[in-house]
Amino acid sequence: MQDMNLYTIRAVPFADVRSIRRHTPAFGWQYIIVVLSSGLAFPPLYFYNGGVREFVATVKQHVVLLRSAEHANVFLVNDFQNPLQRTLSSLELPRAVSLSIVPSTPVSGGESASQENGERTDVDVLDGSPSIRQFYRRERQKVHDPARDISMQLLEKFSLVTKFAREATSQLFWETPSNAFSLFERGSSNLSAIDSSQKPRDDVLELPVPVPPDPLELDKLSLAWGKPRQPPLGLEEWATFLDSEGRVVDSKALRKRIFYGGVEHKLRKEVWEILLGYQSYESTYAEKEYQRSNRKTEYEIIKNQWQSISPEQEKRFTKFRERKGLIEKDVVRTDRSISFYGGDGNANLSFLHNVLLTYSFYNFDLGYCQGMSDLLSPILFVMEDESESFWCFVALMERLGPNFNRDQNGMHSQLFALSKLVELLDAPLHNYFKQKDCLNYFICFRWILLQFKRELEYDQTMRLWEVLWTHHLSEHLHLYVCVALLKRYRGKIIGEQMEFDTLLKFINELSGHIDIDVTLRDAEALCLCAGENGSACIPPGTPPSLPREDGFLFNSELDDTVL
Amino acid sequence: MAHRVDHEYDYLFKIVLIGDSGVGKTNILSRFTRNEFCLESKSTIGVEFATRTLQVEGKTVKAQIWDTAGQERYRAITSAYYRGAVGALMVYDITKRQTFDNVQRWLRELRDHADSNIVIMMAGNKSDLNHLRAVTEEDGQALAEREGLSFLETSALEATNIEKAFQTILTEIYHIISKKALAAQEAAASTAIPGQGTTINVTDTSGNTKRGCCST
């Protein structure tokens, strides 16, 4: 009987699934093997026309899929062995929690068909798969037809605009709502719950403080608005964006493509030069080569400005000594754990040093600031050439230079915009920060200053940066990334009643624990959902917007105040 | 989570690390709180802190040590950094004269931003690099005396005097606070100002209380 069952395609709740093993041989049929928590493994499920990758991507939208450390082709489903994941599961992440808490109800055969069919790549995210059904289970008792799904999306957008708070999934666990409308009313005034529970934090072991509902539940929002991430742009596809002489034909389409998947590493050099603006989209291969050679000469000239300073002159040149000293100190502690910069006498360290010192002459007013070596490091890693790195860094600093201004105005304007965005996208969280005197958002200082360089693994940093540089959707996607992360952890932050110091520590310690694909999707959803209201939160000229000569100004009043 | 395990303490003291970039603030912090040292540790961006709980004259003291970038450029965000700090370890590098010369600037910075009763200790770090020494111990001692600071030469690499430096600061803070508490007790019986009774519970949720202890 059991054996019979094994060979029948039937619905399996994700809660029962331990892992999925993927087999995608170069020749022959692809298949997957589903292993249940009980240890029972299903026989291979063949995908006769490919689609395993899409299948995994689709599953990823609905459950937490972790690649096994032992085997690259094994994906662990909702694996909360890892402490961070466990922590996450204690938050109000609907998909994770619903799977572990809601008793597993096998879904009906009709629904499972879409899951078993490997061909399905573009699943309607709101109405797609068993886990989604489960995730919305309680609501779906009332809500079933597709028209209602669309209205739900609209409602989400509407609730944002009107700042109506929406029911958070956490609510499901605090109280069982009787009707949808009472939730809307309750949401907006739920902050009193925090005020009344000023218990000493030390008593806090679990999450005793009711967390005000998230007006825009991140998971639902991301499913509704964020598109699944794509594989990085590869060589073949890249060629389709170019004409015979190497010009990018449709820069908008290219930027969009990169936004959703990034770029394969071997293409990065070529693509980054364009994204950063060092090379133009319209340049032919020949023009790019010409630019390279011109710029190389120019670089050497600027570099020579400091190289020609004699020891005697240096003695009398305090400013130069100071800068050089700072750069020397930082170069030897920049990404030394990466083999590219590791070991003694590594030539790449001298390249870092040379580019930074040359930049401090090129932009003498700004000079060298700590953090710049972090921004240059991935660029040099990709370019593997001093002059090219220098000019790409110059282009990057055109945008991020204000982060390092002496008066810190670039940082302040971004932190201010961030606070406005949080206010727009999560009023209860904003109020919480206000109550805790954290509205300066210093907790996010490092995130913004270094564009998450210190928070992510090296390759993830490169992925994030190329996505940010596309400026698809917004020049300020990084701020939405901040909001996405804060929202992701809002339950923990508010639930544990974090103060400025604990919050700072918590945020700092997120470093290395951020899943950039999930976060980007959240950020995209938030950005789309915020729409023009979001853009209005960000004052013109806020980095990384270029200084305003080519910015489009639609608000003449603001224009005047600047003049 | 790990950061809320140790909450059994009598006092919480916030101490800031200051000094030029590259003098070894972060390694002093990691040596003291985790007994770790890393030659290639990254430059500090923004603000970080770590804690360690230890005994000071029979009391359990949780030391919260704050670390920030040395570069002057980032001073704009340091208001939050100094808020509530009751101690400061001002660090220079004995192999770099400039970092010693800048001590005066750091003192000014403290006077401008920190509580006026903040306990300051000066540390000449990297004493393991004696062969590269650019500041004599006597110079350090003399400056410390002139400015009324405690002073030690330290080595985070060799773990020399790190423990002692913090013990010294913490003990000094504890003495001041006990005296305040005593004074408050004598003068008190009145309203519920911070520090009534013999024990001042300076918890990490009450920056103001801490300030009260030192400045009132």
C-alpha cells in the first residue's frame, strides 16, 4: 500500500518535506527526489522537458529553501537547524510559521498538479501552489476567486496610500480575527500596546510584547509585487543586447534584465564599466578601446602628481603624509580574507593603494575617507587593472562621494529619506523608532555608507551593487533595501523592545546573515508599492543621485530653495 | 539570542574608545571582550560595541565598550556615541608620533561632547613594537599627569595591560558612583532622584540615569 502510494503523484504538504535533491545532468532527463522529514524518499520525479531550475525557483517563493552545505544539489526545506533561521521562524514570517504551526493539511490533487508539472515557470504568485494556499488558508476560507486576489493587491496598495494598517500575520497568533474590517481599525491604533508594556528588557525571553501589525506584510507584498529573481546575465544573452559594433541597443531593457538577475562574473568587467558610466551604452568596441587608452594616459598623469613627490618635499607636506598614512593603514586591512587581497606582498594591495592615493589627488577636496577602500575593493577585483579601476571608482564616487562629505550631508539626507520611507511603509515601526529616539537611523549608517559592503558576502555585494547601479525602478533602491530589512525584523525589534544600543548591536550583527535575493525582492515590492509617494520621500540630489545638472526636476519650489 | 543572556549585573558602565585611526581601538576591544586579536581587522565604520561582565570590588559590572571610526570625518554621528558614556579610553600608537600629538584634539572632543565627569584613561598602545617606538613612556606619563589622566602602555597583541586598563577605569567609575550614591543618600530622603539607596542600578535602558550619577 505504501509502495503503491510512492508511485502515485499526490499532494505533499511542504511541512512534511525535508529536502529536495535536484539532478540536472547535461545529458538525459532531469529529475528531482523529494525526501520527507520522516526519512522517506519519493522515487525520482522526471522532468521530460527541463524545468527543474524553474521548479526550485518557484518552490523558493513559498518556503525557505536552503542549499545544503554538504551537497550543492540538495535543498533543505524550512530547515531551522541554523540559529538564524530559527530566529526567523519565530518572527511573523507567514510562510515559515504557517508551515510549522498550522497543522499540515494535504492539499487537493488539483492544486498539486501545478507543482508536479515542471513546465510551469510563470506561476501566478498569488494563486499558484499548495504552500500558498496554506499560507492564506485562513483568509481563503472567505476569499477564493481570482477577482478577489486582484482586489487584495489593490487593497494592499490602497492601504498604503491611506496609511490604513493591515492585519499582520502575527495577529493570527495573538488573536483570531472575526471579520476583516475590525482588523483595519485595530491596526492603526495598536501602538498603545507597546507603551503599556515597559517591562525591563532583562525579563524578556520570548516575545511577550504584542507587535503592532505590519501595515504592509512583507511576505505577501513581495509575492504580489516582487518578481522572482532570475539567473545572472550570461555571455550569450549579453550578445543579444549588442549590435554588431558593440553598442547596447536597448539600454533600458538591459538595465531591467540586470536588475532582476545581475551579471555573470566573467561579464562584470565589461558591464560594470557601462553601468557605472565610465563607458557609454552607445560606444562601439573601437570607441571603448580608444577611451581606455586615453584614460590610461590620463590616469598616469594624475598618478605621477604624487609619485613625483620627493621625500624632502613630503616632509613639508603634512596633508599628503596624512592621507598617505590613512590609505596605507586601510589598504592592509581591506578584504584580506579574500585570496585576491590575501598574503604578504600582494601586488593587488599596491594597486588599491595607488588608486586611492591618485583619487585623493584627483578629488583633492574630498581626499581619502575611511570606507573608500571598501568601495574600491570589488571594483579592482573585477577590473584587475589600475587605470580601469580608477576611472570606475571615479564614476562611482560621482554618486557616492557625498557619503563622505565633511559635513556628512550626503549621509544625513539619505538617513532622512530612509526615515520618511519607513514612516510611509511601516508607520508602527516608525513610531516605535520615534519612541526609542532612533529616528536618526544611525543604526543604518554603515549599510548606507558602504552600500551593504560590510553586511554581505563578497559575491553578494557585487550582485547587489550591479542591481543598484541599474537604477531600474529607482536610483535609491538601497534605501528600500534598508526598509525591507528593517521590516523583515520588525517583529523581533519591537517584540524585544530593543533600545538604541541593542538595536545597533542587532543590526551590526545581521552582517553575514542577509539573503540578498530575498531582500532585493522585498525591496522591489516596497519600491513598487510606494510608487510616487516613495519618491516624494527622497529629496532631490540625495545620493546616489547625480548632482543636479542632469537630474529631472519637477518641483520648482525645491529648485528655488537650492538656488 | 546571545546578547541577552547575561543580565545579572549590579552596574552597567558605558565606556568609549577614542583615538586616531589605526591605533588599535578595535583590537583593544576584541582583546578585552573576547580575548581575540586580529592583525588584519577591518577599519571600523559607524559605531559598534561589545560587552563584558566582570567583578569590580565585589560588584558585578557590565562594561559596555563602544568603538567607532577614528577618522575625524565621521564625528558627525558621534553624538549618539558619547551619550551616556561614563568612561573613555583614549588610545594612541606608541610607534606613531602624530597619534600622540592628536591626543589633545581628542581631549577637546571629549570635553565638547561627553559628560564633564567622564573618567578618562590614556593608553599608549602597541607596546610590543618597542623597536619602532616614537613616543617614550615618559612623554606619555608626563602628558597624562599634566591632564590629570590615568595612563598605561598597552599591547592588544600581547594582551599586556588591557585588562588592567579597563579595571582601572571601571574601578574609578565605581568609586565616583559609590561616593555619589553615598552623598545622595545623605542629602536625600527627598524625592526619587536616580541613585536613591545604596545601589544605583544603571541599566542599559537608562542613559539619563547614568549621566545623572556622574554629573549631579
